[in-house]
Amino acid sequence: MDIDLRSYAGSDRGVIISMMNDFGDHFVDIDPEGRLTRGPGYGEFYTDAMLSKTAAKRGSVLLATAEGRVVGFAAGVVEADLDVDPQEAMPHTLGRLIELYVEPGSRRQGIGRRLVHAFEDFFQRNGCDAVKIETFAPDASARRFYASLGYGERDIDLLKVL
């Protein structure tokens, strides 16, 4: 499959909304506590939130296309940590990958890897010295994917349902 990467355009909003809805369904399906839902307007809400974040924080949205059809997307932002306590950590500029989705039928073909590498390049060009990615802990395949790219666990939240 020949994959091209390109920047988001306003005409892509509908396909991103659809993919966001699929993304939300995936999280609901793998949530071991059954606490996640995907209500009406989920895709629109998270698409608009992603676009707002990328516009406000020197960000970008990239789409992966195959034969003219969008098969995945990623979004990232540049975050300067200006409030870091010098007794606790070194000041840094962080690249944050805020979204990554590849449709199920197009997975395991290097699309996610290409999107991540494109954002690593984007972050380096924008002065970032590290990249942070958050993933849902029960999403074992995502965690394995990121580990294969050299990402390690840093902060871990624990949850107990009462």
C-alpha cells in the first residue's frame, strides 16, 4: 500500500469526525471498568478540541492517505514547560502527540510509525527535546507499538473503582 502524508484541510473534518467516533468506540470496547461512553457529538467535540489545541500551541495535524482515501491521522503540539520547579526538573520544550489513529483495516502496515516519525521530525524542528504520548493503559497494542518506537512509561495513573 502506497501511503502519503499531508496536512489537514478543512474539507477533512468529516472523515476525522468519523475516525474519532471509531476511536471512541475502541476505548469503550476495551475499558475493563466499563466507565467510558461515546455519547452523541463525541467525534465533533474531540475533533474540534484537537483542532483548537493545534491552533493554539504551534501544532499540526497530519493525515495518512492511500489511493486518495484517508486511512489515519495524527496531531501534535509544542508545549514549553515554563512553570517547572528548578529543584525538581530541567526546563524543557516538549512535543506532545495528542492523537494517533489508523483505521483497523490499514493497521500493521507502517502507517502509525510514519505518522509518529513525521511528528518527531516536526518536534525537533520546533525545538523540542522530548516527546510525550499518553495512551489508555488497557490498550496493550498501543503500548506495545509505542514501546517498539523507543517510548517508555514515565507517569502511571492507578484507578480503583469504589
